[in-house]
Amino acid sequence: MYDWRKMTDAQREEVLNFRIQHKNSWHRPHNYESGRWFHVTAACFEHRPLIGRSAERMGEFSADLIQLFDKSLSEIMAWVVLPNHYHILVKIYCEAKLKKQLGQLHGRNSHRWNVEEGCRGRTCFHGSLFKKIKSEAHQSSTLNYIHHNPVKHGYVEKWGDWPFGSARDYLASTPDNVVKMLWSSFPITGMGKGWDER
């Protein structure tokens, strides 16, 4: 559940009303008995900007990544692709199968990129990390973290300016006051330390 202690009565009412009115909004209620929410992230080897060689490559990789999760019937809440890594907040129903498919996606793209750049045998990805979401507060902080990631890394000044992620849809479908309230109620302080600093 949300940490209601950090919210005023008006804020609580606003979030509840918003969730009721938007049945297919950015936030889907989670049910740990049938699937589990994860923060999935992966980086290019040595944080080299291999995904970001061109806007076209960024777009193609983003589409492939989202298609993989869609085909596995995963529920994506937030995602972002950056030049050298990506993050996804997703409800997964078969973790082992998805890890294998993600490894295959990395392998296919690595092969293609290495052929395009004449770098056969080069390592392009450094595995992936699946972090279990522990609570709705953790989920909301992770959503904020993912949408803020291009700003954190200095690629843009505002969430909506980054085209390779879900921030634009989130901002378009969520009232400004709810976005601001969730940002202030669920901070990202300390998130990414040690594994998302480059």
C-alpha cells in the first residue's frame, strides 16, 4: 500500500479518485499471487553508449524491448531506454523464461550492432538485474526514478523531453497535481547508488 502517513487527507482522496476513474491508467493494482513486480535494468558493457549510436537504433531497440515484454504478457508500468542502459518497472509472470528471452534479445542486438560496426566478438551488454518491488511505496519511487533517469544523467531537463520512455504518456494521462504529489511523497533519494551512476 501507499505510505498514507506521508499524505494529507486531500492527497489520499485525490489518488483514490484518480485510480478509480482511470481503470487502464499508468498504475495497475498489483497481485503478488499472479505475477510479481520487478525493476529490470541492464547496461551496455563498460557503460559504452552502444544503444545510443543513433536515434534510429534507440528507437528500434526500444520497440524490440517493449515488444518482448508485451509478448510475455507482462504489465509495464514505466520504462526508459538511454544510450548505455535501460530500466523497466514491470509485472512478470515467469521470471526465468523472461530472463532467457532478455538474454536472447541482448544477443541478437549485439550480433547485429557488431556486424554493422565491424566489431565482431565485442561484448555489448553486461547482463541484467531483476530487483523485486517490495511495496507500493517502493513501486512509486521506482516509477519516479525511471521517469527521472534521463534528467539525472543530463540528457534532458524535463521528463517529457525524452522520447525513448513512458514519461510522456504518464504525464499526458496523469494530472499535474498527482504527478507532483507522488514525486514529493515517494522520493528517489539514494536509488541507483552503486549500479546506475555512469
